[in-house]
Amino acid sequence: MTLFDENVTIAPAPRRRRSRRSHAGVWALLVALVVLLVLTFLPTSYVIQQPGPVYDTLGSAASADGSQVPLISVDGAETYPTDGSLDLLTVQVVGNRERTPSWFELATAWFDPSRAVVPLDSIFPAGETTDERNQESATMMVDSQKEATAAALTELGYDVGTKVTVVGLTDDSAAQGILQQGDVVETADGQPVTDAAALREVVTAGEDAPIQLGIERDGATQNVTVTPREVEEQGQNVWRVGVSLMADYDFPIDVSIQLNNVGGPSAGMMFALGIIDTLTPDDLTGGQRIAGTGTITADGTVGPIGGIRQKLYGAEDAGATWFLAPAENCDEVVGHVPDGLRVFSVSKLEDSLTVLEAIRDGGDLDALPTCGS
């Protein structure tokens, strides 16, 4: 039996030529891969905001040595057990001036409602390093804790002594050679100066009229006169003395807030509520999980914050069903509330306490202000 015939030549099958469509598909794939590679490494001028950790002001937090300690502790007054939670929200920023997110990361974030793509300069101003921004953020956190303590103790009827101290002067300050660092500003044209806003109101009302300031310097009181100057701020001409002020307080009791690696002023309102709940026998939350955000001043005014949408999703992820939002942020809230979360609009610390009382006692929640009504 013959298996192979040596006289027979077997010709290979002809190779099929690729169609133009196939060639186009290969080139399109290669171009897409190159574009993807370029977008992965090409520098951008944006960063990403996303929900950050959530902290219960009635709970505990990690101390510098890693141990768990009460987030709010009080010495010098009776404290009471608390129930439920009063959550403060944070926002994480992905990227900085040293390393911005790739275009691919930005595209992914763009389609995620819990994240936001924002210009780099809006978070990290030109000329400011990441370390400088972190230091500034830490300073604002310390100030917000003082303001929150002052607001809470004032609400509870404590006498809180206030000192407004000059911490710096601008290069073109109208007070150069008149005020100096460490001066305590007590009055402006006879009006008490309890914070920077109080001095600003007097300056704005008088425009370029000289202002008599009552100050304390090295333990002695004296009067000095400063004539404000007109400067441009955010495209508007305003009158300024040209000083940086910091409010300090003489608290009758010792309130400590332990929260590492979190900066900024936006936790102020929730700090104040946590302090009040700790110092009062009545439970503020009714055992429920309530989240919120907002700056606060010593007189209880609640101010706007950044990243409100990310904080809404952070509250939802943490299991909160109620949210306290600054009234000035309501335009950013409408249309972006996650399912299962009810948002109330607050302008003062008293507003927040009214909402908490209604939640706890089953009051008429529909009668309370919300974002959009």
C-alpha cells in the first residue's frame, strides 16, 4: 500500500487577502490603543472630588497613637449618654499639583454622580504647595472647633468671653505702623468687636471714614485711628483695614475635639450639635442616624461649604436617612439627593436643633424648610 506518491507535488492553499474593512478595523484598534495610552499619561489640569470618611461626633476617633478616644470630650461639666449618631462628612480629593488624575480617570469620574471633576486651581491655588494647603486646611479646622464650641456653649447659656486678635497685616495694609501682631481689637467706633465680621461691618458702613479702634496691647488699653483703603476683591471694590484677625475664647469648661487628618471648616455645625448633645440630658437624635455639614460662627450662623453633592452620597453610604444642609448650598442640592435621604435647609444652629427635635419627637417635618421649598 502506497501512502505517499513522491511524484505528486502538493501546492499550498492560496492565502486569502484581508479585506479593506479588516485593515480599517486593525488600524482603528491601534489608534484607539495609542489614544488610550496618551490619555493615561498626558498631564491634566483637573482633580476629582469624591465622598470621604464619615465620622460620628457622638462616637470615637483614632488618636495620634492609634487608640480610639471619644471624638468629643468635656471636662468641667456634667455629661450625659448619647444615642444615635450625628455624622460629619468629608470630601477626598484625588490628585494634586504634583500628580493630577489621568484623562481616563477623569472620564470615569465624569459619569459617576457621587464624584466631581473640578479645575485644579479651584482646590490648589497657583503658587501654593500641597503642604501649604494642608497647613491652611488644618488651621481652619482648629478655628472651626473653637467657633463650634463657642456656638454650642452660648446656646446652652454659658458666658463665653471673646478676644479678637491681630495675627497679621497685608503688605498694603492701611493699619501698617498702627496695629501690630498680637493686638486685641475690642471696639470699632464704640461697637464691640466679637469677630472679624463685626469689624468688617463697621468698615463697610463708614467706607473711607477714619475708624477709632479700642485695642489692648501688652496688657494696656489704648485707642488708635485707622483710615480704611479701597481694594479689589473678587472683581469688586471694597473698603478694608488690611488685617487678619483670629477669634479666641475664654471657655468656662474644657471641650476637646479629637479628629486627626481632617481639615477645613465645614464640620463646625456638626461639632456644635455633638457638644450640645453631650452636655444635655435629652437625646437629640432619637436614636437615629443624622448627617450634616456646614461652617459655623460663634453666634450660631451656619455657612456654606464645598463638595455638598459628594457629602450627600457619603451620608447615603453611611446609612443616614436625614441630612442637614446649609441654606446657601441648596441650589447645589436640588436634583442631586440620593434615594432614601431627606434634606433640610438650615441657616442657624437653632434651625438644626428644631429639625432634630422634630425627628426625635415625630413632629411635623413637612413644615420645616427643605432645599427647594
